[in-house]
Amino acid sequence: MKGKAMLELAQLREYLEQRKVLPTRANSPLAKKVQQLKEYSLSSENLLAFQAYQNMLKLKGYSPRTFDTYKNEFERLLRLLGVVPVSSLTKAHIQSYLLFLMEKKGLSETMIHSAVNAIKFNFEKVENRGREFYDLPRPKRPEKLHVVLAEEEIISLILKTPNLKHRALIMTSYSAGLRVSELVNLRVDDMDSKRMMILVRQGKGKKDRMVPLSNKLLETLRDYFRHYRPKEYLFEGTCSQKLYSTRSAQVILKEAKWRAGI
């Protein structure tokens, strides 16, 4: 009709069905996502399989990070299948797919391990196919030594960090031996000055643990608390009571290393 746009309802309906299971990522333009779904859309059977996969991850109580890793790796496989049902794949098919990821996509050994774990989860936990896929080949990971800062380097990091909040954050990280995700999730009431301990909630493996609180760190944290008055989280954003992002904490450390010449 003149002056009016015509909508392709079939494509729109298919897109909306995909969107129920495949939410648009925050940094992905809508037009790009529509094109992606059109070119690599999931069949109705695989769409149901993907929903069941995500539901099982939730029921198993996997951490948000593991949930996203597994979901993204399984989605990668489903998008390449087209109309082929994922339930029809055999161990030989999966081995060919892993070779494709290594040789054509150039994925690292670590990413291949993630893909294997994600695929095994579907066949063993969702489809209940026993341990048919338990011995999928995994590439050997390169053995690398962790970079450990010397004591004088850590002292230099602290001394050359003028901002009190940033200095307290760095001291807490190194003194208590915390992962960055554990650091930003610390709460004010996790600091036990009577027993000189720090409660780390739901660390690796979703386990709580206690770590020592040194006298020097306690002194710095008290000074920091008097100046910044955090309400809930130990390290909160400037304009809100929300916790620091892991990225912000990493940037603080990177800048401190630069100032210290490390």
C-alpha cells in the first residue's frame, strides 16, 4: 500500500521466538542481532534444547560466570547446526567440531576446555546420556609460571598510590590474597576486628572462607572508613553505594603498577 511499510510477519515472529531464549547483549546493536539471528537462527528443536540447557544450569546453581561461559559455548555449537538437532550428535561429531574450533577458529587450549565442559554438560546432565562423552579429548594446556610480585614491589605499589581508597583496595587484595571478584564483593561487616579475620563469601567453588586480617591493613581500613564511610560494600563507587566493578579494580592495580615502574 502506498505510503505504508510492509512487515514480514514470519521473520518477525521467528525473531521474537529466538529473543525469548537468546537475549540481546547490552553492547550489541539491535540491527546486528536481528541479522545474526536471521543468518544463524536456531531450529525450533534446538531452541527448546537451549532453554532446557539454561534451566538446568540454574537448577544446578552454577555461578553467573560459569553460567555465561557454558551458555555461550553451547550457543556457538547450536548456531552452526542449523536444522540438525543437537540431540542427534555423536561423539565423532563433537570431536570434529572441536577440531573445527582449533583449526578454523583458532581457539586457545583454555577455550577448548570450556567448550568441552559446556558440551559434556548438555549430553550428560540435560540429555542424561550417561558418560558417553566423558573422555572427549582435551588439548594439553601450556604450563606457565604465575607472575608473583616481590615484597618490595608490593610495598612500592602501596607507597606510590596517593588515593586512600585505592591504597586500601590494593593492600586488602595483597594482604588477604583475594581474587578481584572476592575483593569487590567484600562487605563492611565482613571485617572482624575482634578476631582479626576477614570473611570471604562464596569464593571459588562457591565456598566461604576466613583469611587473616593484619594489624597494618586494619589500621589503613579504619582510616579509609573514617574518610569514605562505606555503607554496605567495603569498596563502593563514588556516586553510589554499589560495589566496585572488577574492571575498575583491575584498572586501579594497572595504574599503580605503572606508577611503581612494574
